[in-house]
Amino acid sequence: MQSRFGSIALIVIGLFFLLHNLDILSFRYLGEILRTWWPAILIVVGALGLMGKRK
């Protein structure tokens, strides 16, 4: 789970920077997005952890 979480975290961070460089996402709104969607992030991380333990 630890290496999977690290990989997913790097992908998400890279995606945010790519969207910022393409002027699709402004970092001004990043805080607002995280404040709104943090429960969904926890749910996804938890679901990935459960899927990883089944294999």
C-alpha cells in the first residue's frame, strides 16, 4: 500500500502542475478544490487500500 500511495500521490501532484502549466487550473483555486474534495480523496485512498489487500 505504501508504494502504491506514493505513486498515486506523485501522479496527482504531477497532474496538478501539468494543468497549471496548460492554464487549465490556477493554484488560487487549488485550496478551494482541496477543501471541497478532501473527503473524496480519503475515500479513494481507502478503497485502493482495500483492493490492494484482496490480491
